[in-house]
Amino acid sequence: MNSDKSGYYDYSTLNLEALKHLPIHRLPPTYKYQAGPGNGCFGDPPGFPSYFTRSIYTQHGNEPRRGAQMVLTIPEEKPRVFAVAWKSGENWDDHNARRKGKLRRLWKPLPLNHPRTRAWIRDAHRHLNHCYIDDSKTEYDGDRIFIWPVPDYKLRSFIDKEKAAAVAPLAIPANHAAVRRIRKFYPDYQPEPDLIDNPPTAVGPQWWERYATQPTPEQCAGLGGSNPHPIGNPCQTCGHVVEEEAS
């Protein structure tokens, strides 16, 4: 059996030609890489490059103040510099846009109807159940995302009822937060009323993030490879249930 469980990951969603344009990283003797790949943010689609990045740490456990702070690693390829420290005068929005653009260039999307993509879509609807977006609000406005139907406890005052009446016309499929999230990566995605009205309620195993198929317990590297299998019971990655020993 392959002792390096991350060797079971599916790297076919990475654009190798784009990867080779990134600088090779040479790890200083006192530095180290994050134990396992995985800096994926919530909502990143299956196989997104963020799932294969590793942070770089100094001998003090901090990110370097200068130079490379994150690398992208795949088998039989030298580590490539993915993220560097902020540029002088750069604000968060510009830095984040630069990072997102690089991730997109490194990604080879799976088809929209692929089993892994479908698992991600279902999970997005589970997590963003009843969440809608009000485009009249700014990105950092706490009221930009609202819940619909509005919970009963929120309708106890006239002001809350007035707010509910104002957002009611906005609670349409195109404004559903899960639909918006999916369309950031798959613009042609069409809302699914059944998923909006009856989203999954249970958290399923997250194998679709890095694996081509659901791994066996022997193949499972836990969450991002940095935590051992199993994580939770059932395992949050492969879904394997650990049988409890009889007392």
C-alpha cells in the first residue's frame, strides 16, 4: 500500500502547463511546509487548486514576512510558489483578486454533471439553506445575506415585519446564496428548485474535494492530509464508520 496517503489524490483538475509558469520554491533549511495540503475555503469546488496548497512556516511557526508564503505541491513536481507576501501599498481586495485569478488559471473544472461536482452542489445547498442575497447591500454589509422564509422570532416587531416585506420580492432562485456561489465557478448553472426547497440536512463525507472516488479507510488521509483518518465518526473525509469496541 502507498504509505503516502496523499498519493491517492486526484490531480487531474490542475493545469500543469500553468503550474510550470510558477517559480520553483527552494525551502530554506530552517523552514518547513504545512504537514498536508489543504487551504481550501468554504465553497471551493472539487479539485480546486486551493485544496493542494501548503503554507510555509519559519522555525518559529510563523509565515515568512518576505517572499513565498505558500506553495502548490503535486507528486513528481517540484514545489511551486503560489502565494507571496503582500505587495507594498496593496489592499485586501487587490491582494485577494490577484490570488483568485491565479487559482482560476491553475484550475481545470470538472463537468457540471460530474458526481464530484454534484456532491459539492448538494453540500452548498445544505450549508446555505434558506440564504438569499440582497444586491442593494455592499459585500461587507451584515444585512446583505438574509434568511427566507423569515423565522417567526424575527417577526415580533413592526420593524422586522417591514424588513421582511421589503426582502420578500428578492427571495427568488437566482438570488439564492448557493446558486450564486455555484455560478461563480459555473456561470451556466441553472437553479434547482428541489434542492432549494429541500436541501440535504446531513453533512456528507468531503472526499470529493481531493479524491477521484470515495476512498477506502486505508486510502483516507483525513482532512487535507494534515489530520489523521478518521476525523469524527463517521469520518468527515471518507465517510467510514469506526465500530466501537464492546465494553
